Amino acid sequence: MLAWIVALIAVVAAIWSAVRMHQARLDAYGATARAELTERQAKAADARTLALTEEIRQLARNRIPAAATALSHRSAPVPGLREAAGIEGDAARLLTEAVQAARTAVLEERRRVDAAARSAMRGTSAKIQSLLNQSQHLLHELQHEYDDPRILQLDFRNELALRRTQATAVLCDAWPGLARQNSSLVEVVLGAQSRVAGYERIKVANHLRQERLALVARAAEPLAIALAELLANATAYSHPDTEVPVTVQQTAGRGALILVDDAGIGMDDDALKRARALLSGPSEVLLTELGDPPQTGFAVVGRLVARYGFSCHIESSPYGGMRAMLRIPAHLLTVIDDDRTLSVLAPKPVHARAEGVTESPLPTGPAEPVAPAAPAEPEPAPAAPVEPAASVPAEPAPAAGEAAPPAGLPTRRRRSRRTAAPGAPTVRQQPAEEPVLRTPEQAGAAWTALQEGTLSGRKAPVPPARTPSASPSDDQGDDET
């Protein structure tokens, strides 16, 4: 009996010992597992911390500077998160918000600096514009006192500087600085032509149905500024040997349209998209977004479009370059009185010529004497003032073998010598039929007449016919816009 008890106790002790050993092994295994889990969690935390550190470094070194650059260059890429899988949702959201906050802060600071710069340029432009206007009046007085063509060159360069200053003032939200009365639309076009260095390449075609169609006073100078910028752009981006056709016509909706074509290099899709955005008249244009050096032409036109109600569109031109279209609504147009004399340089409507109407503009002052053209070759009528149509005798039909002139264009024809009737007194040949050498007194009188004509023409915008032609090597300070 005692042996059975001892055996039972031994068995129980063995079982208890085995249970304790098993429990000890389980505890040891659990401790090892917990240690491994803790180690893995520590490594994961270290990895997240390292990834977050790298993202913060990426944010400071690359993402925020790239976001600031993209404000000026919209095609510049802005990098995103490098380790998106290792960053928790809140951390990723906060990093993205940091980029947006930096972009907003930079943009607000740029607007503040840009507003200060516009204010300073606005005040400076007004002062420079006033000085240039005074210089212009002084140069006009010198032209009457001294017979020196260099004064004309100074006057034209002064006009170019005045246009640049005026455009800068408009870009800075300033008043154009010049008040006009109701002005003939064709004369406004000629006035814009006179402000461009390559004005001799610009050819204006008048297709208006109403010859005295005019712009209302408040829109005359703004449209002249906008058109001058478009003309400067067309002449700067096309070859110096090519012409820049300008067409003035009326639209079906009682408005008017001015087309400016060039045979230049054209524009790629990105440049065309940006140009159209500027011409649409955005509410805000930052000076820092116009490049270095700033190209302000389209931006100036856009500011005028937004302020005065006309519109501008640009597209590819059939001449190979670009075509700019200025649309003038009917409420900005009027008709000037018949008693007002139009500029002698304003081209006559094409439809009037096509109908055979031979109207010659009457000069406002004495015309400069010129040598007669060769009688054997017909040539187009000059842009300078010519004698009235009433004083021109009937012209005979072209002789056999002689080239016929283009239809609808006034030309000079050979004048046949009239045979005197028998018994009629012999009429002496007119002195104008023979070349006459000009004396110094005649040359001085012609120069005075030219000055008087240009001064009277300045009452309405006309191209600078009195200024020297600009050669390709003569830098007159006008470049691309």
C-alpha cells in the first residue's frame, strides 16, 4: 500500500514538473515573440521616421522651390511625395498643405511687390511722358528755325520713346495720357503706323463703306496704342524686306475690323495659347510673368481690351506668319462731320476706286514741287498730296503695246499733245512739262511747305512721312513685343 502511494506521488511530481517545463517553454516562446514584435515595430517606426525626414527634406529642397517656379513658368514640374506608401494619411496631407501654403504665400508676396513696382513705374512713366511731350514741342520749333534732317531723326526717335513710355504706363493701369476728339478710323490707323520703327513696310488698305467712319473720343487713343503694339510686333518678327498688310473694313454688325498680317516666323502652340490668354484681358497681369526682358505688347493690348470694350484675336496668317484682328464694336464708332478735312495721307476706300471715282485729297498746305515723272511709264499715285482731280485733263486710252494699269488704281498716263486748230493762237508749253532746277530759295520754300503740312497733319494721327526711312542697320530702339 505504501508503495502505491509513493508511486502515485512520483507520477504526480513528474506530471507537475512536465507541466511547469512546458509552461516555461511557452513563456520563453512568448517573450521571444514579443521581443521580435517590438523589434519589428521599432524598425518600422525608424523607417517611417526616416521616410518622413526624407519627405521634409524633399519638401524644403525641391517641392516648395518648384512650386514657386511654377508660378512664373506654368510648364515647370512640381515633384510629389517620394515615399507615398511609407507616409501615413495625415502626414501626407500635411505635407501637401505645406506646399499649397508656401505657394499662396509666395503669390501674395509677388502681388504685393508687383503692385509696388507698378505704382513706381506709373509715376515715373507719367514724368517721362511729360518730358517727352515737351521735347516734341521743342523739336517742332527747331524744325522751323533750322534746315537740318537730323532734327527729324530726333523727332522720330522721341516718338518711339514716347510710345514705349505710354505702353508702360498703360500696363501699370495708368491713363493713356492723351485726350482726343472723335477721330477718323483710318487716321487712327495711320497714327499708329507713325509710332513704329518699320512704318515704311506697313501698307494700309481702306475697305470702309463709310469714308468718315470714326472712333469716339474715349476710344481713339487706346485703340491707337493697341494697334501700334500689334504693328511693332508684326514688323519685329518678320523679315525687313517683307511688307505688313493692314486692312480696315466694316463688319456686318455695324462694327469695324482691323487686320494686321505678317510673314514672320509664327508661334508655337504654347506661345499662341499664352498670347490669347493675355489678349483676352485678364483681370491681373504680373510684371514678373512677362519674361526677362519683359515682352509687354500683348499684355498692353489685353489691358486696353479689358478697359475700353474692343477685342483682339490672333491666329495663323495666310502670309505665313500671324494675323491679329482688332474688333471694334458699334458703340465705339461714329461718323465725323463733313466739314472736317481728313488727312491727305489717308487712303481712299477701295470700293470708290473700283467704281471709277477719281478723288484726289486736297492738301492742307502748299505741296513740295517735284520733278515730273517719265511720261512713258504709268505709275501708281503717290501717297503725298497731289493736285485736285478737277485740274487734271482727260486722259487718253493707253496706246498699242503699252501695259494697261491695274483696275481700280489711279495712275499717271501719257498726255497727248493737242494739235492747235488752224488760225488759233499758239499756246506756249507749260513750264511744268520740262525739268526745272530748283534754286536755294525754291528749296527753302518747299521745306517750309513740308513743315507746315506735317504740323497740320499732326492734328490727326498720320504716319511719319517727314521722318527718314529706317534701314535694317539703323537701330531705332524698337524690338519685339
